[in-house]
Amino acid sequence: MKFIKFLFFGILFGITLTKAEVISWYRIYEMFRFQSFHMYGVIGSAVVLGIIIIQIIKRKQIKSIEGNPITIEPKEKSVVRYLVGGIIFGFGWALTGACPGPLFTLVGNGVSVMLVAIASATLGTYVYGILKNHLPH
Amino acid sequence: MEFISQPWPWYVAGPLIAFIMLSLLLSGKRFGLSSNLRSMCSIMGAGKHCEFFDFNWKAQSWNLIFAVGLIAGGFIANQWMGADGVNISQQTIAELENMGVINPGQSMVPSELFSWDNLLTIKGLIAVILGGFLVGFGARYAGGCTSGHAISGLSDLQLPSLIAVIGFFIGGLAITYFVTPFLLNL
């Protein structure tokens, strides 16, 4: 039962991604061509509000419902893994027109061929895991 | 009710996404969808021969439920909330028509690239299979995807996330400018 709320949050997120057309390949194409403010508005307003939310959580030391302090682990310092990994992710994002969240939501929208993209992304994750120790980080 | 069936503007969607991130934080969780792909590898037994997948994925099962919700939310919006067609700019429509896309924006994705019929064409293989592979590989290499880095990481003012997001854009711009026009004409 404790998982019900995550199902609910996921449904809300899936509806939002669909209704704001964030799952559309066309919107991602348009974003990378700088032909509309829409995607920048979606991500930008989420981040601006997110910064305010996290600053409030930190300053007021707000705890989670389980009573634990909310901490966001700082990512390890590096440039190579974020830049190279990020560029590879960007290649995939522009080709499929979807990042991992929208891949799931597209399946719900009836674009069932995206199940193949999810399987392929899982394979990509697996290959990364195998090669991890041989890649610069 | 009219609002429900219309496309939602950015100033509705962005705050909702921030609200979902806040809800997960208050539940003691972190927003990040690509972690599910690692869990799926682990569930299929990859942890037996690869240390990277040898972790307690059950602690992440809430995130898999969250992903199931994403599928269900897509279905609900598609069936009952009038999600049909995409409101892209006239400039984008004209440009894609010139590249041979039929009726750009009339459906969520161009069927030339994303359909079972075209999956085994060169276009489909590149867009769906290669694209999906790079999303999974790149997200784990970079330590996160759009939700983990662009939303959560930037909200926490983390420099690594900014570097990753700059990488997302370098990669995305390169494909969109140099590959997509050729891909659509294959």
C-alpha cells in the first residue's frame, strides 16, 4: 500500500508530460531548433521553482514524512563523465525525441514501438555497466 | 473542462513537475527515471556477473511503480483528456514538411520514424534502437537523465548537473542539425 502514492505521482507526471506535449518528438526537435519557447519554459520554470523549493528545504531543515533529513547527495566531481556521458545521452534524446520518462509515457499513449526503445535503453545501460571500469570518468 | 482538453502551457507543466519533485523529496526519494533501467538490468540477473548491477534494487522498487504510473498517466491523458496532435510552431511544421515529413504535429511522433511497420527500416533502427541505446548508455555514464540532472541537479545548483545538461544540448544540437535532415530523407 505504501507504493500507491508513487503510482499516483507517476500518473500525475505522465498526464503532465502528455498534456504539455513534452513526450512529442516534434517538441524536442523544435526545442533543439530554438523555434519555440515552450520546452525552455517547462524545464526553466520547473528549475526556478525547484531552486526555491530546495533552498527552503535546506534553510528550514524540513524533514521527510519518515522524519529523516532531506539531503541531496552531491554528485562526485568530474568533468569527463558528465560531458561525454551527457553528449551521448543528447544524441539519443534527439534521435528518439524522448528521455526515459517520456519513453514510458509514450507507451501509455499507444506508441507501443517505444517498448523496443526502452528495451534498447536497458541494453545500453547494461553495456555501460560492463564497460564502466574501462571508460574515463 | 475546456482547460483539461487543451494542451497545457509551460507555466502549468513546469510548476507541476517541480511539485512532483517536491512530493518525492518529502517522501524521502529522489527524482530520476533512468535509475529504473539499471534496476531492470539487475532484476534480469545482471548482478551475477557485473558488480555495477549487484545492488538492492528492491529499495528502488518505488521508482518502478512511479514508471508504471507514467505509462498509466499517458494512457489516461490520451484516452480521456483530449490529447491529440502537437501545437508546434508554423516554422517547425514548414521545415519538417520540406524534409518530407507528412502532416508534422498531427500526432505525437512522426510515424516515419516510430511505428512497428518502420522499425526494421534504416530510419526506424536509427531512431528507435540506436537512439534508445544511446539514451540508456549516456544516462548512466552521465549519472542521470533529464529528471535527475536537468530538474533535480540544477535545482540543487550542482555543477556536475550543469555540465551534464550542457552535454545533453551539445549532443542534441549536433544530431538535430547534422543528422535528422539526412535521417528523414533516408
